[in-house]
Amino acid sequence: MPYAKLLDESRNLTQRVVEVFTEVFQRFSTDGKMTRHDLVKFVEGSTQDLCNINDSRITEMFDRYDDDKDNLLTLPNFLQFY
């Protein structure tokens, strides 16, 4: 398995990691925003676990990273998770 550096010396995501996570976000988001339903699809696709919008992983992600509490995650919100 190839090695990929996730963080740079300043403990920020590397540019390549940001590019990859941006592609993932775009694949699962709708019009540049990720709804709870979109996040369910992401979790299911990433973990192969079934979940729904009331799953603790979904509610915790929105509680922690949806800064403006509009029930939509932006790319910066999504990247904060990592």
C-alpha cells in the first residue's frame, strides 16, 4: 500500500490530501453543499455500514462542523473533520 503524507510540518492537511478530500466532497455533495442525506451516502460508501440521518455519526458531524447551523456542510466544514 502506498504511503501518503496527510499533514505538513505545520500540522495542516497537505495540498494533495485537500485535493482528494475535495473530490470526495464533490462526489457526495449536492450543489456544493452536503446535506444529511448526502452524508449518509458518504458514510455508507466509506464504511459499508448502513445508517440513516438520525445515526449518531451524522448528528455528531453536523453538531460539530455545521458552523452556521443551516443543516448543510460546506467543503471547509467537511475538511475540518480531517
